[in-house]
Amino acid sequence: MYALNFYSPVVADQLRSRRKTATIRLGDKSQKYKKGMIVQVLAGARYSPRQKIFEAVIDKVEVKRLAEISPRDIEHDNPEIRRTEELVTFLGQLYNREVTANDTVTLIRFSEIRLI
């Protein structure tokens, strides 16, 4: 089974409250994540135990330049961010490297799987 790992405590809270329904990852991740794939959504520090938040289905995988990401896509990734410039700064801090609007990113939209 594949996983979407989230390391930030802020992101973990967004996942728990179901406010986060997408992730924007640096680079082309389209070979790893595919539409229809079932993944575990996990939160926790790198090299530490993780908490399973929920299982999800991947609804959409799009590869594009960061400058092409829409405000709506950004909001699904992080409800606290509205503009591309803020996302560039956030990703730079997250990946601990310089990020520009020309960088390739993968937008992964997902939906929680609930047992009825």
C-alpha cells in the first residue's frame, strides 16, 4: 500500500479537520501516484512513528509548473495560503531549498474513504 506522508503538525491538524484535500509536491510524482489509487494518509515526523489519519482515494494527479497552480488548488492544499508567492515560500521552507514559480510540481487531489 502507498502512503501520503505529512510531516508538519499544522498539516496534520488540517488533515484531521478534513480541511486539506490535496497536496502539492515538488517534482513529477505522476509515476508514483495514479488516479484511483488507494493510499494511507499519515502524519508524523520523518524517521518517527506515524499516525494514520485516514485512507483515501486519489482523485486527480496533475503535473505543472508552480506558476500554473490555481488559487483554488492552493486552498485545497493549504487553507491558510491564498497566493502563489506564499506557496513558493511555504514549499521552500518545507523542502529546505530554494523554490521558484518555474519549478515542476505535482498536484495530488484525494478524498477520504469512509466506512458506512
